[in-house]
Amino acid sequence: MAEKKDFVYVILAIVVVLVIALVIKPAATGELPIPRWPGEPTPGPVTPALTPGHIPTPPPATTAPTPTPVPTWDGKPQKIGFVDPTTYHIQTGESRPDMTAPRPATAPATTKWVTYATIDGRGSGTTGVVRVPFPLWRLDYSDITTTSDEIPFFNCQVMDAEDPNRFVHIVTLNFPDFRGMKDKPELRKEQWVKTFYEGHHDYYFVINARCIGAYHVKIQVPETYMGT
């Protein structure tokens, strides 16, 4: 009886060794045996099939958009309204040096000025942007009334809309200016103007006023520019 048990143990040991040799060890090394029928050829290394890559299709040719023609000026003044000063990230009352370009030696003679745009008000404010599509223009600030002869003050800053850090020009009128021109309206029209020899540009205006009844600031251009 003992010999029979020993024989069974021997058979079990052989089975365990065969299982380890044929199944467990190949599975651990990734070399599982693949059963093949007699006469079946031994498979060689598999070469992956190559598929052609995607060839992008060139985009269709596009034509350049036709530029929108700039309308000609009909000679009627346009009104420039006021906006919130924070639109331009500036502080009201800030002043910088005059940076207007000097008058060229060959500046054309001007016979008559016409009003292109106006700024009307009585208090401080910042205007919207206005484009001056001409190479020469001027600012006429001669039409100002005061509510007090003691402390009137008017300041107009001409700003470059494409570069808010650039002050194109600053106009400032204090008590002596108003007192000296109080009864001289014709002299006002002659002296309280500023000519700019730059144009084809966008501008906005920052106005500070104190004891001012009303102001009527005009952007003017040569009459010859009408209809161009």
C-alpha cells in the first residue's frame, strides 16, 4: 500500500515539473508554445503592412478683398461727442509737453478755413475719436464764454488716438488770457487758433473747464479740401 502511494507521488511530481516547464515558464517569459500540425511551416517574423500617410489637400486659392472706398467730405461739420475718459486709460487734468511737429518751410498758403468738426460743451470731458483725413488742419478755440472774470480756466489736450501716451498739443487759457482778450473778439479769432501740419490721423480731445459758460471748439481745414 505504501509503495502505491509513493508511485502516485512520483507521478504528481512529474506532472508538476511538466506544467512548470511547458506552461508557467513560457508564460512568464512571453514564449508560449504555439501548437502546430505536422507539416505546417514555421511562421517567420511578421512585417507590419505600411499604409500611406494622409496627404493634406492644399487650401483653395482666395482673392484679396476689395478695399472699401473712403467717402469724400461733403463740407458739413460733424459733431464730436464725449465719452468716458477711462476709454483711453488716462487721467483727466494730466499735462505733457507740446509734441506737435514743427511747421515745414514749404507749408501751403491758406486763404480760407472751413469747419470740419465741432466740440460743444461747458464742462470738462473727453471726446470720441475723430479722423482728420487731410494733411493740414487747425484748432479754433476762440469762441469761449466765461461765468466768472476771477478764475476762468480752459484746457484742451489734443491726443493721438493711435498712441494714447502722445500729447500732440495742449491749449491752456487762464485769467490773464481771458482778461486781455475780453473786448477783442477779432484778435481772439486771429490768435486763439493752432495750426497742425500733420494729418491723415485719428485724434481725441481732453477738455478741462472751470467757470466756463460755454465753448465752441472747431476743427477746421482749408476750403480747397472740400469735395476731396
